[in-house]
Amino acid sequence: MKVLLFCTFALFTLPSFAQSTPWRIEAESAATRVLMRGDTLDITAPQGLSLWWSQPLTAPCTISYRACVVVAGGPCDRLSDLNCFWMASSPLPNRGGVGGGAFSGRFLDYYRLQCYYLGYGGNHNTTTRFRRYDGDSLAVTDPSRRPAILKEYTDSAHLLRPNHWYSVRIEVSANGRTRYFIDNELLVDYQDPSPLLHGWFAFRTTWSHTRLTAFRITQQ
């Protein structure tokens, strides 16, 4: 039997957000804003932001949500970086897991994680890339130690469109296979020889205005 976890949001400003919801924020900028508008999380991130779901995941599981990068003339309305980490773990002690203050929100810090990472429309919306991070802390300062790109798209069909609502679904099986779908298209189908079967999920972005809704985790 599968148990469905569904996130119902309320209206919060950044200082009270982490205490009042199942999400934990790591943000580079104190000007980061996280608000609820109706049933949608509205995120303005002048710099790096990781929004961590506070409960750990165990495979097999499915993560799904809808997200949009807003381009409407605001100071953070840059078309880039609809990203996420999943099955993430860290050797750093932090209330039993990652997120909520273990890192600064600066992207380089996250090379210390073991996780899967998909950057959709990264690098100013020029690349969509999938990597498996191996937790090598030296990769923070040594680019030669950073994980290889396991899948990459650079064509316009696999880059962001402004103000488009994307449907994202991520599947992790008990045998180490992980798959990433966006708008029902399979972008990544990776069989991990050393699978990550436990960890945390985070929505990740930087210098953008994004919206997130209908977040669900289905776990067996």
C-alpha cells in the first residue's frame, strides 16, 4: 500500500515559514521572499535558494509537483533554474538530516551531498543537466573533482519557457533506478550501480521568481 503525503500551504513570510510548514529554507540572501498565494507557493530568490521538504524519503517513492518560472518584469524575473535535489544525504549533523541551516544556500556548498540533481534550464537557460553527487567535500574548491554530467540537453525543446506551468514527476525504485519526467516526457532514466535509496528532497533555484504547487510524495 502507498501512503500519499500532500503539502497544503498557508500564507507566511520568510522568518516564520520554516516554523510553520513542512519546508525548510536555506537562502543566500536575506531578501529572499516565500509567500503563499492561494494554494501556490510564490518564491522570489535574489540569490541561491534551497527549499527542503522536512521529512526523509525511502525508495520506492514518487515525487510530483507543478512549477513555473515567472517572467513579468520584476527584479528577479530571470528565465533560469527550475532545479531539484532528491535522495540527498549529508554527513553534517543537522537535526537528523539536510536542510534548514546546514548549508548557506550557496550552490557550491551542495557538492558535499550525496544526491541526484536535475538542473532544468540552468546556466541562464542554456542547459538541462542530470548529475549524481557523491559527497566529495573537496569538489567545493576543486572543479576537477566535481561529478560528471550523466545526461544533458541544450536544445530549445528542453529548456525553460516563461510563465509555463510544468508538471514534474520523479520516480525512485527499490532497485536503484531513478527517472525524471517533465510534462510527461522522460528526460532521465538512470540505473545507479550504487543506488541512493534514502534521503531528502529540495526544490532549488537562484536569481528567479518561481511558483510551486501540488507537491506530493507517494511512498510505499
